[in-house]
Amino acid sequence: MHHPQSVIARALLVGCLLVLLTAQIRADTAALPAAIAAEVPHNSGMAQVYAARAHAPIWMGDTPRHRLRIAAFLDALSKAGDHALPVQDYQADTLALAVAQANDHGARATVELALSKAFMAYAQQVQSGILDPEKAHREIHRTAPVRDPAATLAAFATSSGAAFLAALPPQTAQYAHLMAELERLSQVMANGGWGADVTGPTLRIGDASPGVAALRARLGAMGYGRPNGLTAFDAVLRSNVLRFQRDHGLEADGIVGPDTMAALNVSAFDRAGQVAVALERERWMNFPLGARHVRVNIADFHARLVENNRVTFETRTVVGKNRSTHRTPEFSDVMEFMVINPTWHVPHSIATREYLPKMQQDPNAAGQLDLYDRNGRRVARAAVNFASYTARSFPYRLKQPPGDRNALGLVKFMFPNRFNVYLHDTPQKALFDRAGRAFSHGCVRLADPFGFAHALLAGEVDDPHATFAEKLATGRETTVRLATPVPVHLTYRTVIARSRAPAQFHRDVYGRDAAIFAALVKAGVSLRVGGG
């Protein structure tokens, strides 16, 4: 997405390079380093970088290597909008003009340090993100992989420029696809968007109306079929509606009701905002995820086992309800073991918030749960006056023994963490048939937990199915440690960009993307286009 500033920067870049290439002034081998030494901020990382190179210029020397380095950097700055970065912060056109006009050692030193300062800011943002994830949203518990800016500058100083700059952003296929999607949406917006909104009553196969023609046109503009002006809702249109619904996390019924209509009418500008957030989230995770890792996408209600960048197992999930006490947090940890036939140790917050009020009304309520004192001794319900306790003073623990009706189902997958969040089976299988699946207390329920267990044990035991089945058949709680612990990443991606198909967009079920986009705009990110 090339902004007006990009055009100015490129023009100035050409001008500055012509000046540099034809300049008669050659820096005195001592005068320019001395000027840099006088200008560089003392007691800074930048000062250490320049001291280590005897204050020789990184940018403003008189060799072709210096000129190529400047050209590559200014070109990268002119394309910062392609990454949804705050273009204005870098002042590419001002830097280009300053380079072209620097005609003495003092001016060269000033421009030298301005370029280094801009480089350090740009490198950190394109590598690790604009925002601090934990400050961006209180339910995100992730530390972006911030590199030492001075060390990055020192490494850049030994490079020719272009290849080093190209390697700074995340090198994932998803990041590249997201950039391509942002560019595509920019073109959509430049051309006026996707056309008229789809309005009116529910549309389904067999209908014939101007609303059907508007639906066909809108879908066609989005990449789902070809607009042809037909007003009849036929089988081809239904097929395109189904594709759209699947790509947007909707119930795939081929009927254009309120939810599908709302998703159709989201503007290209708003979709671009989602992509900008996804790019930022990708930068926050610009670190090795593990050759073999588990990735849970809260927003698309799926868990995936990824091995050498290939998804080898995938299952639907149920995640936390959209309540402050239930939302599934974002963080990374390491899965160490699974528990087959688990006991449910009811978290104290759930015991006091949900079960204590019921037991105060009826001491025998929630009879599937056993009551234990602080010493681990089982307590008879009849011996307890539940009405005498508050949530703060309630001294007991609730447990549910292993079994088919256990809230955790027949297996749980543990990566011990301070949030008490893990992956597990559930007896409530019907919820997996829903399009939106935010129903839990915060843990992640799996539609196919046995398949997940088999996939995790593959490569660790000779026969994963038999090993799991044998331990399950005992009915006893059994812990199975993974020989090689597996990193687990709980993420929240409302956009999955693809190379040969329309991007998948999902609802911002917890409102986190909206908060992050607002913070990005406040930080200077601008899509610089009209609404779709």
C-alpha cells in the first residue's frame, strides 16, 4: 500500500542518490568521524556502536556501499505503510532531502545520526511491533521479542543494506500473505469498495429480487463468484454463499440471514483494520514457535498441531465466554503431560461463584461434586452449614471424580500456568456444532481429544492408539508425561490470509482487535484510504 508520502520519498530518494553519485566533495577521513563523535548522544547504545567503529560513518561515507545502504533504507521507509506501520514517524521524505543537501562534515554528521535513529526505531517496530502486547490489552500476556536496537544497528553496519532490511520483519508465510491482503484491500478501497450493502429480508435459494442481484454483486466483488446482474437465487449463488460463510466463521447453511448479511456488509476499510492488527500480532510472535507446537486460535475456535510448518492435526474448540471472568487469555507455555481419566479440581473461583449459592439453597445441589476440607479429607454435605459461608470464607474444595460425566471429559492436556487454563475433553459435545463457540469458563475444550492425544503421542510410543486406550480402560487417573514437551501458543487471529483463496475473517468475539486497532491509530498507524 503505497501512500502519497511514499511517492515524495521515492522522488527525493532519486534526487539524493544523483547528488551523492555526482558529488565532488569527499569526506575527509578524520573530519567526518570527528564531527560524528561530537554529535552522537553520550552514554547511549548508539554512542557505543559508533565508538566501536572509531566513529566511521555507517551511512554518509563516500563509497558505493554507503550509497546503497541509504537507498535501501529510504526505500524500506517509503514502504512502511505496506506493514501497517506509522509512516509519518519515520519522515522518509525529510531524511531523503537532508541526505541530498548535506554538503559539509557537520551536516553529514547530523544526517548520519538522524538516519541511525530512524533505523533503530523502524527496525524495532517492523521486527517486534509498535505496541507492548501487555499494555495493548489486559488479557494478552505476551512479551514481544524486542532486540537490542544498538546491536541491530551494529549488525546492519556490516551489511550492504537491502537483504538485512528484508530479513527484519517476520519471515512467515502468514506475514507475507497478510501484507498481500492489505495491499488488495487498499486497491478495493481505492476503487470505491465492494459496492452497495446487502439489505432487506433473509435471502435463500429460489428467491428472486433486486436484493439477490445486490448479493451476487457484493459476493463477486469479494471474490466469491462473478457478478452477472441475475436476480434469481440459484444453486451457483448458494454455493458462493456457503464458501463465504465458511470463510467467515458463520453457520454454513446457504441462507443469507442477519449474521451473514452483517458479515457481508463489513467495509473493506474495517477488514483492512483487522489485517493491520493481525500484522502487529504476527510481529509480537516473531520468535521460533517450535518445530512441533500447538496453536490455539481463540477467534476461529480451532486448535492445531503444527510440525515443521505443516498442520498435522486440527480440531474444533470451545473457548471462554465473553465475560471478564471467563475469557480465554493469550499466552505461550509448554505442554508437559496429559492426564487420562482426570479428576476435576474445581477452581475456587468457580466453586464460590457458581456452586456455593446453589448449595446454600440446597446442600445436595451439584451432587456430582465431592466436598473436601483443607487437609484433603472428604466431608459429608450434611455436616456443613453452607449458609454460614461467603465466597471469601468458604474453606472447602470441590472435586469431581473421573468418569464419563466429568466436566473435563476423559483426558486433559496440561501446560501448568498461572491462569489455570488448559486443553481438555468435555461431555458437552453438542456445542461443537455451533458456529460461534465461546461457552467455557476459560479453558479450551476439544472436539476430538482422543485424536489430539494420539497425535501428541505419535513418535513417542510405538502404538499411540493402543497406549492411550489401555490407560483409558483402567478408569483410573493416569498421568502420561510427554518425552519431548510441546510449546503451546494461545493466540487470537481474526484474519487468516491465504495465497490462492480469499482471506478468512472471523468475528472479534472478545473485542480485543478493536482495542488494538484503536491503539495502533493512536500510535500513528493510518490506512490512508476511504471506507469500503
